[in-house]
Amino acid sequence: MWNCWILGLLFTMPLMAIAGATEPTKHVVCYQGTWSTYRPKEGKFGVEDIDPFLCTHLVYAFLGIQESGELRVIDPYLDLEDNGGLGNIKKFNALKLKNPTLRTLLAVGGWNEGSKRFSIVANDPEKRSRFVEQVVQFIQRHGFDGLDLDWEYPGQRHNLNENNDRENYVALLKELKAGLNPFGYILSAAVGSAEFSASISYDIPAISEYLDIINVMAYDLHGPWDESVAINAPLYAGANDTTQRAQQLNVDAVIKYWIDSGAPPEKLMLGVPFYGRTFTLASAEGHMPGALHIGRGIAGPYSREPGVLGYNELCELFQREQWTLSWEPMQQVPFAFRERQWVGYENTNSLMLKAQYAMEHKLGGIMIWSLESDDFRGCCGGESFPLLRSINRVLFGRDNPTGLAAEMQQPAAATQSGDGVADSYCRDTNGYVRDPNNCSKFYYCNGGASFMFDCPSGLVFDTNTNNCNYADLVEC
């Protein structure tokens, strides 16, 4: 079994960086809500709509968990190839063939999965062990680079008071790390943000020891559950934030709490929303933050959830209807209103400010929830993925982490691969080509451009799998 796992690791190891590409110094962790493939019309977002060059890490959301500790595939028809399924997971991980620097993570959990089953599993050593085994085998089988644990939230949303979720969460992470580490797999987690909630769920120094990436969900800080209208993810506190609790509900307070509590800044990803929270105002005259409301606002044509509008839905709405667009200067976020409808959201300006904040506080990068809510088709008159690109420009000085997309559109030239053989091969083909004189060397051809790779020492390129493999298993 161990030999099979190690061999599988080599098959799924990220390929060497493309010559001339810059390894990103920050992370851009992008979730895809896979159910978005069922959205109607221009809102439909499938794996084929993902630009694999715009993120450093892609997260497949979600799989579930059973009380036994086994993984639960929520949508087998979408996720798997069995019984004529669509094979979404295979397509998702195949994006690494386009961008070999990309990392893919499997997310387990999410808001709809709840907290109870996680609590039951984490409280039982045998079930924890089964969960770890299931996770490692699933990652190995499907070619992910790691796990994103999305338990929302330890110690909350269930009545299992006899379970010590806070300590059990640490034990679960410790055992997951032990199971994933021999294969070089990444362990990340999506975590709650504000102090009054996070202090219930997390022993921050303890979980930081085992997590490679901590995705801080610094959004949903305000919404229709509040008495008055407020913006989803303000960067700083506002004039109406007069109580101790209210002063915790902004990005600056969240990040400072996590750092002051012992989280290494370089492991923290500042989570940002690509959607807004909508309200129905009590009066059309009261439209500033702090105005009274009577509940959730309108739903969008794609997400179809009252109280939520994706940025793609918002920007199209602003084109069709006459909304008043405003900026909250203290909180450094936009809001908009029309008659009795009100929304606090993000735009390119507010997200660039958040990215700059991440740079100034030496955070590990930015986490995005989620890709399908960006203007991914460029329907609002500009470029595709404008929100994501604006973040990248701050973090990397260009609109993607590696610069690969721009390079791969250039004509083939010796400066790219440094190899005339590769250039001649790539004039007539696309995809991977093994060097005819050196089996450990191969090239990626795309539209006439060529990029050179070298397999790790002792391995050669396997043309059957398009991965590096043991030499004695490859016909060379």
C-alpha cells in the first residue's frame, strides 16, 4: 500500500516551474462553488470557465463528511465519472496541465454541511483515523494537492455540548497533518473571523502549528441579521460601530486579532467576498449605513438567493437600472441603493485596498469566495475576472501570479525554451512533447510557444500519463 501511495504521489507531483516564469511570493486561494455549473444563462460557471493562470491555489467546494468519518460525495453525477457522470473533479485537476505551478485543494464541509457531523467525528479517535485515511486516499486517487477543512464552526451551531470541539479540532488537524505530510500534501482550513466567534472555536497557536494555510473568512461581518444596514466586509470600523462587539466586525480588527493571538501572518489568507449583502430598507429616504431595514433584499438571476448578489449580477444590474453608487470613506467599501433596495459589496477599488492591506501586514495572500461571482465573462464592458485581476495587480504587479498566460501567447522563440528542437516540435503540435534525446526533459507547446521542463532527479517523462514517473516503468 505504501509503495502505491508513494508512486501516486510522484504521478500527482506538480511539474517543475516553466522556464522564465516567476514563482509567486503570495498566495491567491480561489474557491469554486461547484453548484454554479447549474446556474442559468450567463451565470453558468463550470470548470471550463476557470482561468488557471489567475490563482495560485484552486479549491474544489465541497465534499461532505459522514458521522462514521467517511467522506460523502455530495453530487456524484457532477463530481465523478462513474455511471456516466460528468467527471468534474478530473477536469478540475486537469487544469494543472495548463498551468503546472497551480495547486488544487479538496474542500470538505461548508456552511450547508453544518457542524454536528464534524463534532461527532472529531470526538472519536477511531472516526478521526478513518476520516484521515479517506481524505488521503481520495486526494491520491483524484490528483489533488491537499485538503481544505471547512468546519463551520467548532463549538457552534449544534447541541453536542459534551464534545470539546475546540480541543478536538486541534487533534483532528494534528492527525490530518500526520497523514498528509509524508506525501507533501497541503493542509489548509477555512476559519471564522471575528474575535467573539473565533475565540469559541479555535486555539489559534495550536491550529497554526498544523495548518499550512489559514483562510480567514473576513466577510459576512454584516447582513440582514443585523438591525440596520451595514456593509458585508468593511476594511475598518465605521461611525456606527460604537459597541465592543461592533468594533470587532471589520477586516482590520479580524486580522489583528488573529495575529495578536499567535497566528503567523505568512500563513493567513485574507478572505474577501465577490458578492454583496442586500437589504430592503424600511424607508426609501433612509439609505446611509445604519438605516433601518425590514429584511433581505432582492435575489440575483444567477445565484437566486434573496439577500445576496454576486458582483457579476450587481454590475449587470447597475447597467440596466439607475442605482446610486456611493463610497463609505471610513470603512473603505462601496454601497449602492435604489428606492428601497440597498447593497453593501466589493468593487475593484475596495479589493485593491484589501490586497494592499495584506501586503502591508505581511500576510500570506488573499482568499476569494468565490470565482463564479466575479464578472468572469467580462459582460460589464471590461476584461474578464476584473475583481481577481485587480487583486493580482497589487500582490504581483501584474494581473496573474506567474505571468504564464502572457508568456504563452507569445510566438515561439529560443528565449522561451532555449531549445530549437522544442521550437520545431511546437510549430506542429499542442500539449506535452518529450525530448527525443533526453527522456527526463519535456516541453509544453501552446499555440506555437514552447516551454522547457526537467523531471525531478531519477524520474523520466511518461507520455502515457503526461507526468514524471519511475524510469523502469516508462518506455524510453
